[in-house]
Amino acid sequence: MAEINNEYTPLISPPGPSNIAQSGSDNGVGGTSLSSSNNPLSSVKRLYVMVFCLSLVILQTTGLTLADTPLTEIQERIICQQIHGLPLQAGGANPCKDNDVQGELSTILGWKITLSLIPSLLMAVPYGAGIDRFGRRPFLGLCFVGLSLSAGWDAVVCAFPSAFPLRFIWLDCLFLFIGGGTTVLSAVLYTIVSDISTESQRSTTFFYLGSAVMGGALVANPITYLAMQKGLWFSVFTGLICLAATTLLAFCIPQTLCERSSIAIPEPEAPSDRQHDQKGYTLRRLVCHIQAGLSQTSRTAQWMFLEQRLVGLLLFSIMLEVLGRDVVIVTMQYVTKRLEISWAEAGLVDSVGSLFQLGVLLFLLPLVSQLLLLRLGLSARSKDLRLAQVSAVLTALGITIVGLASKLSLLITGLAVASLGTGYTFLLRGLMTSLVAGHDTGLLYTSIAIVETAVVLLAGPLYSGLFRIGLSWGDDWVGFPFMVAGCILILAAALVGAVRLSDTAEEPASGTEDLSP
């Protein structure tokens, strides 16, 4: 197959471990790699596209926060009115914080998160095939269209509570079939960033893109607090306007017109025949991608549980860590209930956690890593393992403190301690990558993506259920989800803590250093 402009280069690789892309692998959707020698883009244009992508992420995060935070408070008031028959603007003792109201709100929020992932799981492969055929930009725009319409539907349901049962909010997931939701959005963004990055720059640009999410949350929460002071619906409409602007900008992103090395895609027909039967070709190509995905999933399971058992153990530790950290799903609701503060104020508390996390990733972890490598002479593997072990313990301790906190100062202390373990999954990814052969790296990242998606599907109903159980046991148990999460994180820490590097083994190029549980 001849070389083609990267705007039409496959996002999902053809079957075969050597072709499993890595740029978008954390999202479960593959991407192709761009060699630096084939990237004719000027540094100015690369920087422009990168800034454009970062701006989209920050603007989208701000818009969603501006809309979601006040909508959650509006949902709380609607439930309160339905249960107690009180006006939506009721004040005083705030009966909206009683257990019945909070239990129903927890159910709505928990299942909303789970249902929103279904379109991503179902549409990742079809949209990936479409991106192969039609390029990145239209599908990036469609992702933002779906997210904007989903937020708009939530606003409509909340604006007309007499016409729509509040649980109709769950139907917002239907709009995410347009574009595929956040998983496809993340995959497309990482692919675009890969398109404009050289080989040596790629890891750094991926890191910047991930940091933009935390930076967006850090900016969005104070803005949301100020907007909510002017009114809940003012904040909602401001957020929807931001999302609409993001959608329009997404369709204007510059094309990344550079060439990649040719990629062999199974061709069911010769190019001349394909021109006479475009629909049949596209369908067969889509079936080919689906079959490749199923084959890759089967190989992933065999590889993880039979061929690389230590990697499977570390992957299980990542699964527990992600599950424990996903207690953040109920953090905002927990803070408003435990400290009896407004949702806007809870958003400010949440931004403190984002600030700590950003500081750890940008400054603390790189500094400590260099200290361990240069001053103490540890190998890269030893450094990653030691930092992961410490991070796991700090995360478990911090989450437990949050669950036991009865004062704002103690809660912020817990968030700060938990933030010190932010790099856990990044560190284990690096360690696990060094344990596998190069041609299995794609399988490793695919395994991590599958595990993380499955965990998030479970986390929503799990923590909303635990929150309701804690409410039924009394106010002293309102932090019950965090206590359970702390136990899960302790188990994750125990698993990674049981791994030991051989005292005599150096870091071989083959990636077979002796690590044992």
C-alpha cells in the first residue's frame, strides 16, 4: 500500500503484535507511530497544533466543570423537593443533606458514570476504522458534539423536573454514541499529538497532554465557584457556551499533513476494484478491524496469565490501585455531606487536590527520580519499584485520612498525602514495560487499558452503593467508601511491596531482570 498523508493514516493497527501502536494505547485504541525522519512539519506548526490541543482540553474541562457542578446541586434540590415537598431554593437547616436525598443522588451519579462508558466501549473500534478512512479532524469534532449534547440533555432534564423524571439523565449516554465519548476523544487527541511529534518528543508531549487535564481542573473549579455565586443556571449556561465553543474550534484544528512510513493494511480487493465498490470495501475493512480486536484480546489474556505472570501480578496491583483511587467519584458529594458546605465550595476543595497532583507530577517525582538515579545509584528499574512501593502506601494512607476526616484541615491533609502517590500507575507502567520484550509492549498497554475501563465500569455502582450503606449506618460512617477504598489500596501496596529485585541482577537489555514476588 502506498504512503498516504497522515490525516488518513490508520488509527487502529492491523493484526500482529509488531503493529500494535502505542500512542493511544492507554485508551484502548491503537495509533501508528511517526518517525522523526518522516515528519516535515515545521517546529512552529508542531507547537501551534500542540497548543491548540492543550487549549481544547482545558476549555472542555472548564466547560464540563462549569456545567456539571451546578447541575449536580440542582439535581440534589430536585430530589429534595420530591422527597420533602420543599421549594427548590429552600435554605435554613438544608434538609437536602439528609440520607434519603443523598442516597438517591449517589445512585443517579454512580450509574451515570457507568452508563457513559458504554458508548465508548461499543464505538471505539468502528470510530477507529472511520478515522482510518476519513481522518482525525471530523471525528475530533464529533467527539465534542456528543459531549456537548450530553451535557445539554442533563440541563434540559434538570430545567423541567415536572416533565422528566430525574433518572432520565441516564439517557445522556445515548448522545455519546456521536463521537464515542471520552475514550475515543482521548485516542484521537493522542493520535494527533503523535502525528506532530518526533520520536524523541513523543513521551514529553503525551505527558503535557495528560497534565492539561489536571491543569484544566485546577483552573475550572475556581471559575465555577465564582460563576455559581452569580447563580446556578448562570454557571450551567456558561459551561454549555464553553462546550459549544470547544466543538466549533475542534472542527478548525489544523491538519497534520506529514507522511508516515507505509503501513500494511489487509486489502480485500485491489485498489482499482475498491474504487468501484467503496461501501463493500469499507464494510470488509471494518470487519477486519473487529476480528483483529477480538484476536488481540484473546492473545492478551493468554499472554498476561500464562506467559508473563509477574506482569499479571503487577497489572492486578494497578487494577486495585485504580479501583481504590476511583473513590473520587463520590468525593464531591462526600465533602458537601461531611463538611456541610456548598457544591461550589466543594469544587474549590477538589481543586486543592488537583494542585497537589500537578505539583507531584511536574516537580516532586522528577526531582526524587533524579536523586535516586544520580545520588544513590539505583537502576531505572529499582527506582521505579521503590517509588511505586512508597506511592502505594501514601495513597492508601491519604485516602483513609480523607474517609476519617471530620474537619476541612484534616480532609485537605488526606488529599495532600494521597496526591504524593499520584505517580503510582505511571511508575508501574515503566517497570512493566522494562519486563516485556519490545514487540509485546502494545499488548501490555492494551491490557492496562482493558483493566482500567473494566474498573471504571465497576467503580460507579460500587462506590455509590457503599455511600448509601454508610449513610444508612449514620453520619459517622459517611466516609465508608473511602475506608473500603483504603483497604483496597493497602492490598495493592502489599502486592507491589512483595516484589523484590535480585540483589545481583543488573538491568539487562533483554528485559529479563530477576524480579520475584
